[in-house]
Amino acid sequence: MPDAIVGSTVPRATANPFRFGALARDESFTDRDDEIAELLSDARNGQDVVIFAPRRFGKTSLVDRVAQRLVGDRVLVGQINLMRTPTKERLAEKLAATVYEDIAGPLTRVKDFGARIFRGLRITPTMTLDPETGSLSFGFGAGHLPEDVDATLERLFELVAQVAAERERGALLILDEFQEVIELDPQLPKLLRSVLQEQPEVGHFYLGSKRHMMERIFNDENEPFWRSAKQLELGPIPPGPFGDFIERRFADTGRRVDPTVVAQILTITGGHPYATQELCYFLWEETPPRRAATAERLDAALERALRSEHTHFSLLWDRASANQKLVLQALAREPGHPFAEDYRRRHALRAVSSTQKAVEALARDELVGRDRGRAWIAEPFLAEWIRANVQ
């Protein structure tokens, strides 16, 4: 199809309108209206929620969007990424900073507020003022008795609810990469559960990138957090709103994309948020101003996406066992039922027990999706990369 002129004037804002890798904010964020409304209501009601989704499905961007709305509505929001707190002392430092900056807010301007509110901690933190930013950081050092660290953490989590109550405001605490709580201390979930369940006025959102660990924490009846939170499952973004978003972003930046090309994009990505933004990013780069994104340009964009992911996929491939590689190659050729005899014969797979072990390992790593015996490659673009590089 020949290029089509969009108009006589190209908008000044010609930066690429698609984003992947970083948080999707403002105009870069699309759809999820139902999930946003649901999470806003949950947060205002003090409801705890665990959010499940495949890797790179936009969990953090979604919660960031919700947090922005809540702050605008005067709800107190604090967030901690447990991937950045490799020790319990570091977790205490981050939690103290969150209470001070995000929950207390204007109260911190009261004289000696920091010293007063943290005076009752088992371990007294050192407080350091940054002369350039005016922000206060907290340090708990190392070498303390484990029971003292636990008591300090317990009190800091209690302070979230206490300070919010003093301000007569609702509060939300977001705990990202929550599965790391087990790595910090296998006994820590029990302590946290005992504290957080006593905070009905504070909502807690739990996110994690290792689904099998998150499912164990919240779905295993032997774990302290069993059935402690509402569970929200994020699926792909539906083609209707995602297609509208793609067409609008092209049009707003002086380009056009045919509905048939949009349909091809969403067929390739399956509505995966990260993958769709990534592919559209490269397609936009392939499309000159005042021109249309064509099927040929989409092919070139997909090649660029695969080159962008090559190092990541090479590492995944190198780490996979021989049996896992056989399964991945089969699923790249034909998503289907890898335990069925005719499928295994057709793709030269090994015995059912070996194939099942490989599929389970790949599913734990979120490379493969499963549903009622059917399996497919879930990692965006991995099937295309396998077909292009190792078939």
C-alpha cells in the first residue's frame, strides 16, 4: 500500500510517543480503566490486594497510575521496593523514610518531629540531612540482635497507620517485589502479617515479579498471608482500546497507521502491554513524518525489536536445559499440547515425564504459559527469536 499524506502540518511534538522499559505515564499509559477504578475503590476502602500478572505486563505502571490519582485525592501513599532492601536493616531505613516523607508529610516540618516519632523504636536510627535537597535519610547500621531489628520493623509498620490516623487521612502502602520478604527472612512474613492485619484503615498492595513465589505466599494455606488479600489478575489489553491507542498516538505525531497493520501488531504481541509498546516504538521509528506505517515497515520494526531483545533471549537460551530447548523449539513452531503423544512424536520430544518437568520449569520462569494442558511461549517475541535464530 502506498504511503499516505497525513496532513499539511506536522505537529511540533515529534518525539516517539511509545514507551517501553520505564514506567508508562500520562499519555503513554493506555486503557486499564476498569482495573484503575477497582484499585482506587480498594485503596479508599483499606482493602489489601495482591496483583498477579505475567512479567512485564505493566503491574508497576498500573499501580503508579492509581497512586497518582489517590495523592490527588489527598490519600497518603507510600511505596517500598523490596528488591532494593537486601537486609532487614535496609528495609527499616526505607520504611522510616516512607513514614517521614510520604505518610507524615507536613508534620515533618514540626520541630524535632523525626526524633520524637522514632524515639520509641528499639533501634534508634541515625538521621542525616541532605543540604542540597533538604531530605532526611535514616540509617540503622548493622550488627543488631535479630529480635531488636524485628521489633523495630514491627513498630515502623505500625507507624504508617498511626501517623495516617493523626492526619485523619486514608493511607495506602505499596509493597513491590514482595516475594523478596522470604529472602530477607523466612520468618518475616509471619511478623508482617501480624502487624498489617491490625490496620483495616490502611490498604496494602502487593506486587511481585516472581509469580510462583507470590502464589505460594498468598495461596498456600500453610503461609501466614494465605487468603489475606483480594487477588487481581491482569490480562492482556483488549484489541479495541489498544488499537485505538496505537492509531491515536501515530496520528498525534503526524503519522498514520492502517487498521490492518494495527491488527497485525496485536496478533504478534497478543495485547501484551510491554511488547506492544516496544513494537510500536520501532514501527514509529520506521515511519517518516506524514507517512503511513505499512506491513513492510512493520516487518522491519519486528526485526529491530528482535535485535533489541537478542542479548536477553541469548541468556535465556543459554540457561535452558537441553530438554527445555526442545520444548521451546516445539512451542515456537506450534503452540499446543506438548504431553499428547502425537504432538511429542511430531516435534521429537522426550517422554511425558521429561517434557512435563521442562514445561513446569519454563512456566515457573514465565517463559511458557499453560491452560488446561495447552502450552505456548508467553515471553514476548521469544517465539519469533527462536524461529529466526535456532530453528
